[in-house]
Amino acid sequence: MESSNPARAVKDAVGNAAEKVADVLTPDVPGAPGSAPPPLEEPTTPHDPLPPKKEQGAPETVTPTGARTGVPKTAKGQQGAYLTTANGTRLRDTDHSLKAGPRGPILLQDHHFREKITHFDHERIPERVVHARGTGAHGVFTGYGTAERLTTAGFLAKGRETEVFVRFSTVLGSRGSADTVRDTRGFATKFYTDEGTFDLVGNNMPVFFIQDAIKFPDIIHAGKPHPDREIPQAQSAHDTFWDFVSLHTEAQHHTIWNMSDRGIPRSYRTMEGFGVHTFRLVNAAGETVLVKFHWKPKLGVHSLTWEEAQMLNGFDPDFHRRDLYDAIEAGAFPEWELGIQVFPDTPEETFAGIDLLDPTKIVPEELAEVQPVGRLVLNRTPTNFFAETEQVAFHLGHLPPGIDVTNDPLLQGRLFSYLDTQLTRLAGPNFTQIPINRPHAAVNDMLRDGFHQQAVHAGVAPYRPNTLDGGNPFPAGPDDHPFVDVPVTVAEAPKVRASPASFDDHFSQARLFWLSMSPVEKEHIVRAYAFELGKCYHQAIKERQLRALANIDPVLCAQVAAGLGLPAPQPSEPLAEVAPSPALSQLGREWPSDGRTVGIVVDADSDPDGVGQVRRAVFSAGMVPLLVAAHGGTVDGMPVQRSFATARSVEFDALLLAGAPAPAPDALPAWDDKAGAPGAPGIDPRVLLMVQECWRHAKVIGAWGPGVAVLERAGVAGTPGVVTSGTGGEVLDAVQRLMAAHRVWDRFPASIA
């Protein structure tokens, strides 16, 4: 059986067994690496390349100047049945270089060797300075029409569908770092509108560390690995980061978001997204409003526990990538609503006393509700990661008519930086001609030549005005829906290097965030601060950050100080009087379980009919069941996806026990370190370890039949969120209800109010 896709292999093997048909015809478990199962022997009969997998997409086949070609998207991939050079000459051998005899030196005339090695030597391009680690997916955005009175942006019109590509990322780590580190996540969306590309380049947190873009190199240099040792990778738990944020206290609001559960999301599918900055919308009458963009996930906002995040960094450093791809392959398409907070466009550019140009501030949703304006669904994975996810280029200056920028000083700097960075990373100014970046609107820009020019421009007059090309291209008139820079009046002021006085408040909104958290979330924030500061070498940095925490909240400061074994300082300024914003908490609501993973532990004594029914019910609920057994293969005709040796609790959102497996032959510490975990007589210690880990990570656990004995042996029977019943169906029903809240925090009473 092929371990890469056991479900399909089982279907082939037992297709004639009528009594097993119901189990076999359930959907495939996602994760197959190719579009067809591989044969045992190497194929020798030439045939065309296999098609992409059913869930894979590719950039639209448009020309470098935006014309749709009608050519299939697969036309951009490799063609023909035979191996060729880059110029299309067929080759008969690529396993041996051309030598002067079998034992002689390689000959300089070996053009195939030189082409192959030279291209290989240049396969890598510079990774992004920030957001290097990421993944992406294709999808479609559908406008609701609710913003038509506010903006002329056509992609927001009712029923208008626009193709998109979304890239999620971490900020600090290199391209090869792990997914589940504590960090801010990028949430960048490229809308291929028929009025030009719109790039909404945001994060999963609504604020940033700095107010002015001139400080961007400082915060990133502080957060990156130390330049002498190049460690630690993809972490903020080190001296240079905390040295900077404890001195540059405008970073404190973003820092507390990072220390919250938002810094370790369960999935890209369960992240909010924010445009961070305030933008300006303009309607057909020329009227303007200020807005902030929000992405609201259909599945709610959920996070990992800190122990889960650390385990996953070793067990599956690609966890978030795999989760996104598997969900799309399984048909559990990730979905968000795009919403806007709307504010009057006044000369002060403030709302409820909050400066809308300060990117370290939010406007609580209780003061300005988020109004839905459209829906995003991601339904296709990339066909080629490098060509699409790695080469996609975002720029905040890619704006459609009806959307304009404001004078937010961080936004203004990003308008330069995002364009400038592509010149080196993508080797020149023609990066918009790379297939993933090509506009889906007609392009006539008078830009010419440069590295990697792919358009073949006609005419002789790429300038204006001209008569030699008949005057083309012509300026768009008012009725042609051009982009218009909103004529905002700039107040008379001297040229200075300064920020407005309203930017001086660095602690009130960090306090707002803290007071808005549930007791459980507060405990997680305290533990995060204590862990990160505990990793710092210098005592002075820890003490300085405690001073900042004292200006946020005395309970927060005292708890972190206790974790560090240091005295808690007193505030250096009066504590802000703020009202909590319940919308900032992740807890207290219920959400769909689409795309969740359910582990089902089985053994030879498990009831096959009951397991089969539960497995089908999990699939029907839009979730993915993974059977876990002592070894691979099948159990009563059903495919086993994980063995006790390969499984770990962090893969599962819930765990079901349909059996009480005895120790397997490989349950030896010399073979599997997990087998050395404390056990109980008659139960495989690795199963007990899974149960105990799921329990302390506040996950729902269910058991029926022999599986109930495992809960009793593990000492968790009867505790909150641990379900037992007479049948697997009854257990699954109860488990699903509990999964709606994501975790069972009632299991662990909080010590902070």
C-alpha cells in the first residue's frame, strides 16, 4: 500500500469486497503528492506530463499587457513526452556527462551538462527581507454591493467576482524557518480586478510596532537573529528585540498582541486579517470617507497552545502550509468576509479621540462596527510554489479607482519600500510581467525595456504627447473611470522631523487589549512575556520591559515579574481609563468545525461497523478523519493513516478512542522514544501519551467501547471535555458540539480575573 495516499490504495485493493463498499467510498484523505498513484516500477512508455492535481490552480493565461489568451493554464507548464534542452532539443541521456572515455575528464563541449548545472546554480533568488516564510493560494472574491455608496471600486459591486491570490507568511523567519513560531503573520491579497490590480497588504494583527516607516529597519534589525551568531531564528525571545521595544515604547501595543494567542494561530484559516492603515474611499460624487479593512474568518479566530506550537516546530515545521493545502484538497475551502470600519473624512482625521493616521492604534469595533462588503474563498492551491508563491509581488501603490491612501507615515513609507524591494529580489522593474503578477486589465504604460522584458511592444512613440503612434495612449477622461488622487488639503506647517502629539500615547491601547481578554487569554499573555523575557541574557532589559508593563496594567506586570523572579515596578504615568472591547477576545463564541482533523485510535478489538460509521460521519461534517493504529495497512478494510510511531497529538483537533491497544511490538524506548512515556499495564504508552497531551492542550476527547478504559488508565475520565457513551455516533455528536468552542478551557480554572 502506498503510504502517501492509503485511502486510494485501499479502494483499489478491496473494491470487490461488497461488504466494505460503504467504508471504501468515503473521500480521500488529503495529502497525496501527485495527481496519480505511482507504479512500483519506473515507467518506460513515453506519455505527456500528468495533469495537475484537481485542487491545483495557476495564474490566468494573460499576456504581459493584460490580454486574455484563452490558452489553458497548463500551457505554462512543461510540454511533450520527451526530455529536452531548454531550447527544445530532445535528449537521449541526462545521467552521464560527456567524457573522454568512461574514466576520463568531462569535456568542455558538453553543452547539456553546462546548461543543466548553470541553471541549477542560479535557481535561487534573494528571499524577502521580511515575510520570507510563507505560502499562498488562489481564490475568488465576490462583492456584496454594500460599499457602492462609498466607493467606485468595481470589484466591490454586488455579485462581481474577482480572481485573487493570497499569501500568508511569518515576519521574522527565513524562508526555511518553521510555521508555528510566535510572530505576526502577513495576510496579503492580490485582487486581479478589471480596473487594475489591487494589493491589500495586511497582517493578522491590526497595529504595527512603529508609527513612522523610517523606523522599519530598526524594528526588523532588532527582531532578526543577532548578526554575530545568526541566532535565534524566527523568534522574538532574545535581547535585541526586547531591548528595542522596551525603549521604543510605541511598540508596546503590537508587542502585547504578539504575546497573546494571536501570535500562534491554529491555522491560516482561523486568522483575522487587517489592513492596519486607514485608507480613503471616494464615490462617484467625489465624496470621501476613511476606512479600515478587516478580514473575518468563517471558522473564527483560534490559536495553538504554546506547547503545541513548540512541538509542531519540530514534529511538522510545515504545519500551517500543510493545513491550508489539505483543507483546500478536502473541499473545506477557507473563507473570510471582507469588512470595513467607516469614519467621517474630517480635517482632523480622528474618530472618538483616536488618531486614524497612527498605525499603532485601533478603533474598537464597539465604537465603529465592521460592515461586510464581500466574501473571499480560497479554492485552489499553487501548481508551482516558486513560480507563484515565491515570485508574487505585492505593492501598496497598486490601487484601483475609488480607493486612495492617507498620510499615515508608515503607509507612506511602505508605498516606496514595497516597490523598491522587487528591483533586487525579482531582478528588475518588469516584475509585474511574471505570470502570477500580471494584471487582468489592459496595460498601456509607456514603460519599456529593462531586465526580463516579456512584452513585445509595437509603435515608435512611448511618450506623450505624440503623433507618430496616433496619440496613443490617451489620458482617461472623467467618464472613463480613471484613478483619481483625492485632492486632500494639506494643512500649512513647517518642514519638520516630528510626529503629532496624539502619537505620544503608547500605553492606553495596550491596556485596552489586556482588559479585553478573558482570564484564560490573560494567563497565556503572562506566560508568553515570562518565557520571552526569561530567554533574555541581560537583567537590565527585563527590568526595563517590566517598567513598560507597569504602565499597561499592575496585575500583568506583577505576574510577569513573579515569573522572572524580579520585583514589580510602579507605573511611571497614570493608568488609562479605557472600556474593554469584547470583540478583541477569541473566546466566548461557537464556530464551524470545517476542515478540522479528528484522530481515531483503533485496534483489532474495535467495532468495525462503529468505526466505519464514525469515519463517514466525520467526512460528512466537513472534517478529516485519520485512523491511528499500531501499524500501517488497513483495519477491517479501512486505511490506517498514522501508526503509533508516526502520530502525535498536535496533528489532531480532537481525539476519539475506539479501542484500548495493547503495547505494539515496536513499543520499545530503543525503537521509539515516545514508548518511554509513563504508561499503564496493557495499554500502548504512546496512546496514553496522545491522550495526556490532548487533555493538557484542552482538546476534546471521546471514547466508546474498549476505548473508555484508556481514559480511565490515563486518569482523565470524567473531566470537562472528555466524552464517553455507548456508541461512536453518540460520542461524535457530543464531541462536535464541544469542538464549536475550539477548546475546553473549563478544564483548567484561571488564576487571573
